[in-house]
Amino acid sequence: MQVKKLKIQASNWAGRRVLVTGHTGFMGSWLCLVLKKLGCEVWGISLEPATNPNLFSAIQAQIDKHLIIDIRDFDKLKKNLIHQKFDFVFHLAAQPLVRQSYDTPIETFATNVMGTVHILDLVKDFLKPMACLVVTSDKCYKNEEKKFSFKEDDPLGGHDPYSASKAATEIVVDSYRKSFFEKLKIPLASVRAGNIIGGGDWSDARIIPDLMRNLLNKKAVEIRSPQAIRPWQHVLEPVFVYIGLMDAMAFSENGNEHGRAWNIGPEESSCRNVKELAELCCKNLNISAKDFLNIKSSNDLHEAQFLQIDSSLLKKTFHWRPVLDFEKTIDWTVEWYRQQHQGKDPLLLCQTQINEFLKLSLDSFNQVI
């Protein structure tokens, strides 16, 4: 029976034990909150939060088991997990920054590639969940700036160490899928999401955190690569797709077929350049872009100027569509930071947006939450 829509059914998830690696990060924190709303028992493995402030500090009490483990340390991972059983494993832990990868290439490859090997080896030998999902990146493709949208079967590659590490991660996932997971009948998906933004990200050298740190304090901000085009999407778009794909892999009759690589990106109209994004943020904050944006074209480190991914496979298979357009994505993001800056509880802000997203997502998900 064909799955008509991505389904997130609470009865499938309530009481399930779920492992999330990278749970102290921006996206990991949002994912954990949605899983808790579904009634899951959530275990997390990660490093300490990389920034101060960070979203995880606000949501930590929601996590059932919080383990600080470096995924490069296989022995420690094995010691802590060998006797545990999980229904689902979401692997998000990574070194996630392009510019940092130039400074720490060894750490980037060790974490993103060998860290994934460690997690998948534990999954196949000990954890044996119903399904497993690995988050990589839209930057895993060989980008020759030809201005077309990448599909899942396009060549992998990467100029900078981060992008190359994510391409290598995809090769690792495909190898483990074909060599081990198919025989074990554990569906294994990888997901390549577009540029993810939303409240609670305070990373260095990322456009939204840079803008919010400065603009909310009425300080000018330097915009590098203003003409670089990216597929912007709110963090809840991929988070709900991750869970929906897990549901499809575990509970649909053709679930094993969904253990493959997937793109998740916005509509083409949401693929805008950095300058447009920054100007819209200023507009939403009622401040002058001319006065607060210092537009420069920085060529000190290579970053692709055009990046766009094609989500037609996801759309065709599950009749999925993005919930928020570009303007709404920026509105939700800026409003989250504005209210947090005014002293509102970050956990409540996230929960409010999750509930609102659910109301708007009926066209994309067959949900019973």
C-alpha cells in the first residue's frame, strides 16, 4: 500500500525509546522537543553546547537521558550503549560549520566521517532499532556553480573540508546500507537538508545568528557573500520530515524502500540571496538596512555562490510540500529572537511555534498528534 503522505502518528511514537546524537545543537534541540511532544523517551549523545547562550540550556529538562560523549570515541560510545535498546536512532552529531572546517579539517573529517562510522557500527551490532536516519547536508554535492538544483543521484563532492566530509558521510551511509543494514532489515535513510534557520541558533559565522546578535542590540553587521543564493528553510521543516520518514520506514508496508537518500528543501521561490535575507530581517525589526548592514564581498575562503536542491522525490513519493514560505520563515525566525531578547522563555517560544506549525501542516502530513 503506497504511503499517500508523510505520517506522524502519536500512537506509533508514544513510549518509544529514541536516541538522538547531536541533541545539544540547534537542530537537535528542536528535534528533541517534537519527539517529547509525541511522547517518546529521548536519549541524547553529544558534546557540551558549543555556544553560550544556547537553546539546549532552555530545553535540557525535557531530555530523559543526557550523555556527554564525543562520537569520535568509539570505546566510550560502546560502553554506554552496548546494553541499550532503541526503537529509532537519529544521527545529527557533526562539526556543522563551513568556515570552521578550514581551521579544523582533521576534527571535521574525524567527527563527520568516522563519527558516523562509529554510530552506524553500534546500530548494526548492538542497538538494532526499527529504523535509522543520518542527517548530512545540501553541501554534499559536487557544486560547479552551474545554477541547477541538485537531485539525489547527482555526483557527490566538496571544495571545503565541511562539504567534502558530508559527501564522504553519504558514501559511508550508502556502504553500510548495502553491506549490513539491508541484510538486517533495518531501513537506513540519509537526509540532505537545505540551509536551516530558526530561533535558538547562536553559532559563529552563520548569517542569522550574526544578524540577530547585532541588530537586536542596534549594532551594524558585516554581510559577506551578499549575492550567495541558498535554499532557506525553517528548522521545523526538516525536523518534521525526519520524523515522518522514520514513521514511513518503520510502519508502512513498503518501509524498506524509503531507506535511501532524500533531499529536503524549500520551494524555488525561497531560494534567495544573503542580501535579501538580511534586508528582510531588518524590515521585520523596523530598522534601516542602509544604516545597519555593511555589505562586503569576502573572498578569503571559498564558499559556493549558488546552492539549490531539488525535493521532487520527496514531493512525488509522499505528496509533501514545505509549510512555510520565505517571508514566513524569516518572520518566525526574527520573532523568536525578538521575544527571547525581551526575556521570553525560549522553551515556550519553541513549543508555541511547534504547535502553530502543526496547525499549518495538514497539507503536508497525515498527522495524529
